[in-house]
Amino acid sequence: MKKCNIGGQAVLEGVMMKAPSRMAIAVRRSDGRIEVTSKDTSSIKDKYPLLKLPVLRGIVTFGETMVMGIKALMDSAELYGEEEEYKPSRFESWVSQKTGKKVDDIMVFFALLTALGFAVLLFMLLPALLTGFLGGIIKSSLIKSLIEGLIRLTTFIIYIVIISRMKEIKRVFEYHGAEHKVIHCYEHEEELTVENARKYTTLHPRCGTAFLLIVMVISILAFSFLKWDNIMLRVLIKLLLLPFVAGVSYEIIKWAGASDSGLVNIVMYPGLMLQKLTTKEPDDEQLEVALCSFLAAMDTSGEQEAGVGFECTQGYEESRGTAE
């Protein structure tokens, strides 16, 4: 089976696909047109080869993926056209003026800061506080760490179940499924058509959902040695260790994507099952959008030659500049 170096994420009414040096976003507008934008990208790892070492490359990729993901969501809203364009607040504009940074970069920074703050409160601080109440009953730090990890995992699953019931999020999860189906189609070396992509599963081992599950499992092991004398200090140390955990988790995902061994299937099985919550079966129009994004990320011109029997270049914008 052919290995694919393209990954992606679902965005507002569309899909973002990322190749090693190119990113593309395809969005289905309300008038039925597929709006596509693409641009060349680069990584700080290209400038500093030391960052390509195992674990370090995972830390860098994790950070760059988070920033790129938020930018892609903002860009998809603009491409969709019906939603108001993201506008900076007065505070963001003031920070931009004082720092000399682009206002878009300031908006992304605060969006990322808000997302991280919410994640820390819900998946780190809350489980630690709930487990801390057991201090008088359970003395073993290891057992309390395991309980904390189970609370964190349970909270994560409940959170996904709740948001999956929202109409807008359900649409996002359908595009998530379309992204996986198209990548499967490419990996199986089939012609890139809706008909071929449709038959594949919405589950994929190189998925962000599987990555997050691995992060949680690794974090349980890594944080088990931390003391419970001060919960706030414990949370702070976990935040400092999180990049290392993300780096190790990245190596596991990278290994899973490059191997066909039976061990991979065992390791990745829980993550694949969790994807049943974060991916839904897409319709043909959503598959068309995912195919357009995939082709644009590949820098493929002439969709008909690639086996795509529909138009995905209407409103096509392309920037050859390197993404910042």
C-alpha cells in the first residue's frame, strides 16, 4: 500500500490538506461552488535541521499544526462567504500596533491562547482537583495518578459526545470522514474519484483523534511520578512536560503510519474506535470538497487527468508565496 505524506483537518464546510511543502483549503459555498485556496508552506525544521531529530520534530510539528489549524478555520470562514469575516478586537488591534506584529497573527495567538486555556482547565486542572479530593482516602500517588488519567479520558470522551450532537460539529465530523476516505483512496493507489473514495472507511491510524488518545495514555505514564503535595504545582509541571509527551506521541503515530505490522493494529485500535465519535459518513459533495483540497495540496493541475469528474477550480485562488 502506498504511503501518504499528506494529512489534514476538517474546517467550516470544507477540508484543509497539508503536504510537506504545501497547504490547501477547499470549501463548499452556499451556492454550490467549491472555493479552493492553496499556498506553499515551510517549517522551522527546514531552517534548523536539529529540530528534525526524534521527539524534537514531534514537539515542533505539534506547535505548528495547532497554529496552522486555527488559521485554516479562520480562512475557511472567509472562503465560505456567508459568515462575517473574523475581525480583530480593539485590544488585538492595540497589541498589533504596540508589538509591530500583523493583526492576523495577533488574532491567531489569542485564539490559540484561549483554546489552550480551555484545554488546561477542562483536561488538566479539573481532573487534578477531582482526584485531590481522594487524598484522605487513597495514599498511593500511582493509584491517584491512574484515577486522574481515567477522569481526564472520561471527560474527553464526554466532551466529544456532547459536541457531536451539535449540528455544526456534525457537519465538521462528516468532512473529517471525507478527509480520511480520500487519503485511504490515494494510499490504495486507486483513481481519485468520489466513487472510489466512498467505499473506504472513515477511520485512519494517522488521525489527530488517535494522537490525542496516545497523548493521554503517555501522559498517565509520564505524570505518575509527580507528587500530590501541591495540585497547582503539579499542573504547572505537567504543562512543562506536555511538549515532551506530544513529541513521544508523534513518534508513535509516525511509526503507525509507516508500518503494516500486526502490533500497529493493536496499538492503534483504541484510537480507531474513538474516531467513530469524531468522524461521520460524508455525502458525495463532501467527498468532492476533500478531493479538491487533496489535489491542490499535491499541486496537481488538470483534475480530469487525476480522475476527478467535477469542477473544483471555480473561484480558485493560489498564492505561490511561502506561508508565514
